[in-house]
Amino acid sequence: MKPITSSELRKAFLEFFHKNNHQIIQSSSLLPGNDKTLLFTNAGMVQFKDVF
């Protein structure tokens, strides 16, 4: 297997899901800066908190 960079791996990962009809959304910080009710990012769902 040919070595690849982390950027190439991330790009391939996102392209795989995009090709399979998944929507790619912008990354979020692990440290929530604008919500004092959250102590840490739990299960990657902080960016969707306002939806629920």
C-alpha cells in the first residue's frame, strides 16, 4: 500500500461519503466556544444542538 498524507486520507474519506449521497458539512471545534451549557463535545453532536 502506498503511503499517503493525512490530508489525502481526509479527502478520500470525505469523497467516499459524498459519492454515496452523504452531505458534507463544515467541521466543528472540539471546544464549544459559544455555549456555556456544554463542557465538551459529546459524540460530535454539538453542531446540531440547536436543531433538537
